[in-house]
Amino acid sequence: QKISQDNSPKIKNQTSLEKILKIERKRAGVKESIKINAILSNEGAYSQEIGKDDYRIVLPYKDSNLSTLRHELYHISDGHFKGAKTKSDIRNALEYLFWHEPQATIYQITGLKP
């Protein structure tokens, strides 16, 4: 994962992020009806569900790159947030660690959906 990030094209600003997101969301198979707001921030990289078919991707100003964007986008495209509110915390944690994160990492590194 680190090698992929180190060798990935950097995302230099918000305008660049929005242009790249437009291309990558199609590549990842995200439907047009799904809203994704991507921002550069002082926080670490993460994605979150804001509402029904409404998501946010946050990438750090300093280390934003295509690899990390693809990783976070995969969580959305593969529906990793769906049903999370109805599952127990332990089940969510286990699915995240042993299913969702490995899948997103495979997509991040290879561009192939597992």
C-alpha cells in the first residue's frame, strides 16, 4: 500500500481533486446518482456516508494522491457503508479490518475490483 502511494501521481489542489474524482468515479463504477464531495483537509484520509447516496471523501493536503483517492472511492463504489447502522460495532469492525480494507487496498494497488 505504501509503495502504491509513494509512486502515485500527487493531487496538488482542490480543482485537481475534483477533475480526477470525475474520471475515477466512472472507472470505479459509481453511479451518477450518487453524490460525492471530495475535499482536501488537514485530517487523514477517509470516506464517510453523509446520507442516502451522499458521501464525503477527505484527503490530506500534504499527501494526497491518486492511490489514496482510489482506495476511498472503492469503499463507496462497493457499498461498504450500506447496512452499517444495523450491524453491531464488533461486526462492523471485523468486516472493516478483514473484508473492506483488503478489498479497497487491492483496488488501490491494482485498479482491479476484487
